[in-house]
Amino acid sequence: MRVVLFASSDFALPLLQDLHNSSLHELVAVYTQPPSVSGRGLRLKYGSVGKKAQELSVNLFYPEKINEPKQLRDFADLTADIAIVAAYGQILSAELLSVPRFGFLNLHPSLLPRWRGAAPIERAIMAGDNITGVCTIQMVEKLDSGPILAQETVKIDSRATAQTLSVLLSQIGASQILSTLDKICKLPAIPQSDLGVTYAHKIGKKETRIDWELPAEVLDRLIRGISPYPGAWCTLNGVRVKILESRVFDSQGVPGSLIKINGESKSLRVACGKGAILISCIQREGKNPVSGEEFLQGFRGNINFS
């Protein structure tokens, strides 16, 4: 089949590569978000999907508004049999969805109908879910509500970050899409349940600030759920720092303060409202990420996060 991919994030890179390598299907084009302009030479800076498509010599389109009449005509001229969306970033019109012979598929990293929307991986970790998954659905106008063609369940590791979980789900999802394409005419389309619908709203700026009065388990899930981007942050002596990796530690102290054992601090253990967290990766503003131990070795003065 002739396939077009709509994607804009690293999550789609394994799928892009697998579609390009497929001997049964032809990847005729990739649509992604417009490149930014940077430098004195006003050079175009493409995202990861755009860069990869160029490396693979795949036709690349990056319209600012995908639903404009010209874009609809250009897309129809590709004579695609099917199109796939994987974290594209624009809402597609009903007219666009109707163009390919087999319509559009959406690769979504959750067990729908739980966590429809923009940030399903982050929200699953932040909520303390034990499992998540990947679904391939037929696209309809309503957000992430189309019938399910395939799905796979994945256990969320207690140390998983948004990045590590995204990589795992992207690899599983790429294989799932290829398998779905191979038998698209035979798969039953299972309607989503009206029960258990939740929405994974985009992460707000206010949510990323660490409140040390909260329990350690809540803060650990926040830290891992938005790592490395946008990253959970706080301040230390007026300087902004991001905490990128952590785990819950059984101890008590003044929230935000360093916990010492026998008067010493060999690791970065910080008290929370209940319990503590052990910080294993931290980044000062304008610096590279370092381990908690490296941070302690290079820091002079009292450590009290706020």
C-alpha cells in the first residue's frame, strides 16, 4: 500500500524507519511541523522527524495549516491508500481524513479510552498507573475516540521516565502498525468503551514546579513523568534546578532539606512532606545534567531546595 506518515516527535522515529524499510508498503511522504528559523543565515532547523525523512530521501511536507484547500489538493495528489498519525500536532479535518482509500490510522501510546489527548505517557506515570500500552485506532473527528484495531499492554517500571517509556512504546507501536497494515482488511474494528474515559491534557507550566510539602511518591511520579522535558524544577539558593531522575527513599526531615546519615551526605536524599526522594540526576540552569553524587561533590554550602 501507498502510505503517508504524519508525525512530529521522536516517538514516530522507529515507525518512520520501519515504513521506509518495508518491502510490502511504500512510504510516499512524511508530513511534519514546520521547521524553525535560526542563526544569522536564517537557516531552517528541522525537527527529528524532518531530519530523518531527509536522510531517507522521503518526500517531506511541513505546512503551517494542514487543512487549507491547497494542502488538501497536494495530499490528494499523493494518491495514498492509507495515512498514519503518530504525535503530529495538528487537528485534521473530516475532509482530509476521507482522502485515503483506507482512511487514517492513529498510533496512540495508552490503553484507550484511558488517557486520550496530548500527554498520555506523562499522565500515566504521574497518576501512578501500573500499566499502559499502545493502540492503533481508526481516526475519527472526535479526539482519540475511534475504534481500536490493535493494542498491546505494557507494564510501567517503577523507575521509568517519560523518555524511557516513550522509547519502549514507540518500538512496540512501530511493529504494531506494520502488522496492522499487513492485515488491514481482516481486522475487526472494536468500538471504544464509554466507561473509563480520561484525558491527558498538555502539561501546564504550573504543574512542573516541585512542592516539597507533597509526599515523596507524588513528587517521584512528577519528576519521572516529565523527564527530561519539560522537567520538574525547583530553586536552590535562588538558582533554578531541574530534577530528572529520582526514587522514593524511606526517611523524614524538613521538606526540601538534605537528609544526612551519621552527619554525612554521600547521596542526594531530600526530605518531602512525607518520606524522601533520592535524586540520581539533576541539572542546574545552564549546565549539563549530573548524578546526585557529582552534584554534592561540586556544591559548596547548605542544600535547601525551595
